[in-house]
Amino acid sequence: MTLALLIVACVLAGVRAAHGQKPERGRDLGIPFEGTTGPLNAITDVGGVEVGHRTLVAGSGKLVVGKGPVRTGVTAVFPRGKDSDDPVFAGWFTMNGNGEMTGTTWVEESGFLWGPVMITNTHSVGVVRDAVIEWVVRRGRLLHDEWSLPVVAETWDGGLNDINGFHVTKQDAWAAMDSARGGPVAEGNVGGGTGMVCNQFKGGIGTASRRLDPPDGGYTVGALVQCNYGRRRSLRIAGVPVGQEISDLVPCRAPCGGPRSGPAAGIPPDVGSIIIVVATDAPLLPHQLQRIARRAALGVGRLGGVASNSSGDIFIAFSTANPHASRDSGLAQVAMAANDRITPLFEATVQATEEAIVNAMLAAQTMTGADDLTVYALPHDRLRGVLKRYNRLNP
């Protein structure tokens, strides 16, 4: 076999593996993550948190703006569940600001998050924001019967998706909110993460959690990410240069794997973003939650993320403690964890964020979208092999 044919055969073998992977999360593969997870290893391990998705997949072949192909959706995260109108203390942080998260000026000013955190694609932020307001109005929950400033975040899915076709509707946003539940969280090519790319592998939605030891308070921290960022060569998992070891399977347009195949034109490798939602049941006040949100950046950094110039890296953190703190009752009585005891929560945030991103990439499946762009899943068998060679795989 010639060298050229051998290379093509190896690429196609990797493609087949990525297409037929069984559902596995990071710990199933033996990745040596630090920390103790909650029972679901998900953001819903924080009591009361509910997550819902609306996934839109339709069409194939040539991009026709307004018709498709469609590879997008909406994700909803409710801090106290969709049936609660009790806001939570919150704080937010932007590591790089080429992105959007609406409503954050009021979060910063008031210290509260009113309603869900919604995540979608860049050009659907407006319709999702308006849909949340109408959803709240229909349920009779409009703040003071006057106004609402929903939190809606985005990352760009214009490689795989007809992003300028505006396929997300208010009904899709309502479906995401109405479907929100506790329990296991769907990951990968779902909701807002449907058309996302991470480290030039298929990205999407991922989640993880950490439970602190009793001496540190026994609190739970959960993270949910929509990952759509990063160069391949920068990807590190468990400290291993995975992106350099698995340097093929880059996004390409059909026919992929052939002698004329190559990186897809118009898909710059450093363009992308990540949205991170951090939840905890620890009694933290807004200024402390802003500190928690900042630590999510360290989880991204562990995997090689550098917050490139064109990236929108925006994070929000909330606490489900201190119920009814927003009520106009004169003097509010709230609990606050001491700053001297907050470091374990920082550590849990970093760990949960790191694992959530890896879980997103492992759950994602190879996808072909607009103009026959194919983005490959991170191949589980090859990842396991790389980690084993570096002695970074649990038995």
C-alpha cells in the first residue's frame, strides 16, 4: 500500500469510528478527572435545577438561505425549575467579549437572575429573548407587571447551520422551556449545541458536577457548557496534547477523505465561543458568584483554550440558596459562606467546567451540514489510546 493510500485508509478508519461510537462520558473512558461528582455528574445535581432542549435538524446539501440545511436549537436552564418565580443570586464574567449574553447588566446591578438562562445560536438571540418574555407574561410572572430582561446567550453555528435563515422560532424557545426537567441531561448535538464545533471536533452541550467533602460544607457545584471554540493543536485532555496526537479528522467538505480533501474553506480554526452556566447550592452572594464565574475560565484553560480575539467566552453563576431573598419585606435575612471557605468551591468550578467540556465533545456525533461540511466527532478509541500512551488513563 502506498503512503498516500495508507493515510487515506487511516483517515477513513477514524471517520467510521467517530460515526459509530457508543455513548460514553469522560469517566467511562477512564479519563482521570479530579474531584467527587454528584450522582448524575450533571448541573441538575444542584437541587431544583432543570434543563430543557429544543433540537432542530433538517435538510442536507447545498446551503439555501431561508431553507437550510438546519442544524441548530435552544437550551434552557432554570435555577429553581420552570414552575418557580423566585429569583436567585447571580454573578457573571466575560473572558473575551466577542459574543452576547443579554440581561447581564441587570444581573450585575441587582445581583439577581430572574428566570432561565437560555442558550442558542448567534442570530437567534433576539427571538429567544422575546419568547422568554411572552412565556413569562402568559404565566403571569412578569416582574412588577411591567418588564423583563431575560438572560440569553449564544455561540455561532454558521458552519453547519443556515444561521441567516432564522429557523429558531419563539415556539422552539417555548418548547425548550416547557421540556425542562431535573435528572439526566442530554449532551452533545442537542439544543443550542446542535451545530457547534469545539477544537475542530464536533462540540455542543456538556455538563458535570462536583460534591464537596463535608468539612468543606458538602455543597454541590454543577456546570453546563455550550462549547464552540478552540484550535485543534491546543486541545489538551488530562494534560495530554490530544490535539497534536489526533491532528487529522479536521472539518471538511465532501468528498472527505479523498485526495482533494482538506480543511474546509471559510472555517477559521480559532473562531468560536463558549457559554458556561455554573450552579451551586452553597450560600453565596452576588460578588462571590462573580468570583465563581471567573474560575470557569480556568477550566477552559486546562483544556488549552486561550480566549482568542474572535471568541465570545461568557460565564454566569448562580446559587439556589437564600430562597425569597428578593421579596420586598423590609430587611432581608440571607446566609453567606465566608470568603475564607470559598476556595473549595473555586476548585470544584474549575473541575466541573473542564469535565463538562470533555463530556460535550465525547457525546457529540459526527455531523454533516450546510454545503456538505462534515465535522467529525472526537474518536473515543483513539483518545483512549493516546491517554494510555501518556500513562494518563485510569484502569
